[in-house]
Amino acid sequence: MLYQRVITGLLFLPVFYLFAWKLPPSYFTALVIIAAAAGQHEFYRMAAARGARPLQIPGIACGALLILDAYRPLLPELGPLFIITMAVLLIMVVRLFSPRPVEGALEDVASTALGMLYVAVLFAFLVAIRLSADGRQWLVFLFFTIWASDIGAYSIGIPFGRHRLYEKISPKKSIEGLGGAVFAAAGMALICRIWFMPPVSAAEVVCVAVVLALVGTVGDLTESMFKRAAKIKDSGVIIPGHGGMLDRMDSMLFAAPVLYYYIRMR
């Protein structure tokens, strides 16, 4: 499993470097839309395992519009809340006039809207970070610290984990693994500072990395909660060694909005 994770990561790095650093933001936005569509499909698969029948096509289409709005506001005079509102209303109207029976309407609409908000909206923050001041540096910083956090949690938690972190949701995660995640994220943050973020102080990058590692752990646990509710092991199978798109991006989805708003406030 670890071998597959390493190989997958090494293969993905050139693609990430090309889209996140070298190409214009529009290319990265397109990549995010594709990733979000895959993530929404996985989420809707989990909802279907619980008996819901999400409206996949409208949900994914609305999710793509939300990400596009983060890249270039579709209606700047009305703000992003307008697009979210229209998307949620559209989902309800489509279900209202669908040929499906009334039974299950609540579950169908709720799961479709949640998939759109949980996956697409949080993915959109990656685009927002890329478009921020020094966005390339902060985006790479986010990915590298979360990746390091995941590796640290796995490397320390598997051999040394003795005290369960939150057994009800994830029996394998440990407090020792969380310590490894925080330590690895802090170490990667210092490497990033030396490498491509010299104007930012060492104390700042370490503090931000620790917060992102902790928030990312909550994101990991949240996706584990959904998978446990759906009684599935992985959200998908498209990424060798990791499972699905949500399995790879669950921590990133929670960390991205935290980093974005930190950049806005700093």
C-alpha cells in the first residue's frame, strides 16, 4: 500500500507542478473541475448506498459552475451567494418535476445539495487560493504540507499507534499518528520556506502548517464518517494506493478554505 502511494505521488508531481505552477490559472481551474466532478460522483455513490437517489448530472453541473465562479465571477454584481442559491433552487425544481415518486424526495435533494456544497464549493477554494496574492506559492505550500501530514500520520500511526484518536469513526487512526502528521507538516513547512517562500517567517509557516494538519485531520475523519455510514472502505478506485478522489483530497478540502481566509486576513 505504501509503495503504491509513493509511486502514485511521484507520477502526480509533474502534473501538479505543470498545472499549479507553470500554466495559467485557467488550466488549473479545469483540472479542479474534473477532480470535483469525480469527487461528487463518489459522494453520490455513497449516498446511493444509503438509499438516496441523488440527481448526479444537475449536481455535478452546478458544482462546475460554482468552481467557474471562483475563477471568474459569472455575475460579479450579485456575488457568489447568488450562484449557490440558484444552484440549490435548481436542484429542488429538477426533483420536483422529475418522474420519480414523492417518497425519497427529501433524501434525494439533501444528498445532491450536500455533495455540491461539500465537494464542489470546497474544491473551489483551491482555485481561489491560486488566484490570491502569491497564490502559486501558497497553493504548493498547502499541497506539500497536507501530503507530508498524511505521510507522517501513516508512517508513525501504523507502527507506533497505541491510543485511538476517534475510534467510533476511524478505528485505525491514533493520537501518535496525529503527532506524526503535525510534526511532518511543520518540517515540510520549513522546507517550503527555504525553497520558495523566503519572505514568510519560519514561525508563521510552522503555525499555519500545524493548523492545516489539524484541520486536515478533521476533514479526513469527516469523509471516514460518510464512508462508515455508507458501509464502504474507499470512496472510489481511480487513484492506486489511495482509493478515490475524496480519499486523496478529504484533508485538502477542509484545509483549503482555512488557508484561503488566512491569506485574505494576513
